[in-house]
Amino acid sequence: MKTIITYGTFDLFHVGHVNLLQRAKALGDRLIVGVSTDEFNLNEKGKTTIVPFEHRVTVLQSCRHVDLVVPEQSWRQKVDDIQKYQVDIFVMGDDWSGKFDDLKTFSEVVYLPRTKNISSTALKQAMAVLSQLHQELN
Ligand code: CTP
């Protein structure tokens, strides 16, 4: 039984997220996803989300690649989670390359290639452009 863990905000759930989760799950048997809470996003990552935490959790729970969803509330919890859930592989997209290498003492660390040309930020920007266009036309 190989356990994988990954973390993220997963706002406006998109195909880049699905690809990451699918590839992460394919590395083992059980995939745990740590979802950043709204407070953690705001206070630590400087991000505001469109979709609230509870809804992001529900969406991830309904994804067939995901076995368990837990809240991500601090940067420090990763070591605790790895030990608590007996994690074998810690996975992140390669935008985080090298950033979590210190976890190699506790588990294998894998950075997977990101899906090109899609992100929550890009979707938010597209929504803002459409909304501005709509205002200009009305
Ligand atoms: N991810 C990915 N490919 C993408 C977008 C995200 O593989 N095109 C991965 C990230 O590398 C991370 C996980 O999905 O491991 C969750 O990323 P998250 O930050 O929630 O998604 P982004 O779309 O990158 O969000 P933002 O634009 O707010 O940074």
C-alpha cells in the first residue's frame, strides 16, 4: 500500500488540477489531498479564492483520483501529515520544484510537470476581461 500526498488551493477546479491528481494517484494506491483553507490562502499565500474552502473540499472529494481530503492550515503541518498518514511520496507540480526538498528526510519528493496554458489565475483573468467587456457593452 503506497500513500501519496499533495497540497494546493484548487480554486476553479480545472484540467491542470485533474492531470496533476491523476498522475499523483498513478504513483501509488491512496491519494491524500491537503486543501488550503481560505484563511491560509489569505494570510500565508496572499490569495483570495472565488470558490470557498468547503466547496473546494466537496469538489475534490468527488474526484475519482482522490481518496481523502484534509485541510491545509499551515506550512509546518506537512511533516506531521506525512507521519500521521504514513505517506510514501509527497507530490507537487513543478512550479514548486526544489521548494520542498527538505521533506526528503521523511518521504520521497516528486515534482510533476504542470499542464501548460491553464491556471486558476488565468481563469480569474479571463473572467475579469469578460466582465469588463460586458460592462462596456451595457
Ligand atoms: N497544477 C498543474 N498544472 C496546472 C495548474 C496547477 O499541475 N496548469 C498543479 C500545481 O502545480 C499544484 C496543484 O496543481 O501542484 C494545485 O495548484 P493550484 O495552485 O491550486 O493551481 P493553479 O491553477 O496553479 O492556481 P494559481 O493560478 O492560483 O497559482
